[in-house]
Amino acid sequence: MSSLVTLLTSLSTEELGIRLNRARRLAVAYAIAGVLGLLAVACLLTAAIVYIGQIYGPVAAALGVAGALVLLAIIVVVVASLMNAAARRRQKAQRAARQSALVGAAVPLVPLIIKSRILLGLTAAAGSSYLAARYFEIGPFRRERM
């Protein structure tokens, strides 16, 4: 039995080592690709500034490209905040649906709980711990503060 455990442990550590090496190689490759991509974007921006500079002058070209980039950054931030708000609304709706499903599943059990003193005590204990967790914001009721 111990030889089987040893064999399984060695197989899992070998596979973990293989996965870690692969992840390291991918991380290095993605980092290099990211740096090269940023350099390509910088070259494109430089070329745009030089081209526009021939038409409107170098200062106007640089200011125009900088303004366009700031506008693009503002648009990205607004879209990201809208997506976060939509995700929060979806999570809230899912949470409400789960709670209503739990209440719907618990309603038929009420007569059984009321008849049994042990179940009534357990229900009261569970309810009070639920209310305490909500009040003190522990566990899944922890609020994220921004």
C-alpha cells in the first residue's frame, strides 16, 4: 500500500514540475512578446507623429496624438466601469435568485421543524448565526470597500 502512495506522490510531483516549467517558459515568452508589442506601438506612434508633423507641425502633431491617447484611455476606463457595474448587477440578481430558491425549498419543511423540538432548536441556532454573520459582515457577507 505504501509503495502505491509513493508511486502516486512521485507521479504528481513530476507532473507538477513539468507544469511549472511550462508555465515559466510561457511567462517568459509572453513577457518578451509584450515588450516587443509595446515597442511596436511606440514606433507606430512615432511614425504617426512624424507624418502628422509634416502636415500640421511637430508640436501640433505631438499634442494631437497625446490628446487622442488620453481620450482613448478615458473611454477604456468608462467602459471598464460600466462592465463592472453590469457584473455587480448580475451577481446581485443571482444572489437574490439563490436566496429565493432556498426560501422556496425551506417552506414545505416548516411544519416538520415546528413539531420537532430538536429541529426547532437547530433552526434557531442556524438562523441566529446567519444573522450574526450578516451583522458583523463575516464570511460570504463581507463587503468590499473601495
